[in-house]
Amino acid sequence: MKNIFIFISFITFALTQYDFNLTDVNSSSPTYGQEIGPQSFIGIPTLYYFGHQY
């Protein structure tokens, strides 16, 4: 049972590491206009929110 839990945890962790790039549209940001993504902040805790406004 422990081996199954470890296997499922490993697969879940591996699949959650999605890499993407988006253009920074925050004009007060030092990276404004640049394509940034998770690889731009290695070693820094980050949070990503993809909201939508009508």
C-alpha cells in the first residue's frame, strides 16, 4: 500500500510541473513586456492566478 501511495504521489507531482510563458502586461513590473513563466523565478516561491474579467 505504501508503494502505491509513493507511486501516485510521484506521478501527481510530475504532472503538475507545467511550463508556460506569458507576456507580462503589468506596466509597473521590471519585466514588463517580456515573456515570463515559472522558469523565470527558479528558487523563488510563486503563485499564479489566471483570472478572467467580463
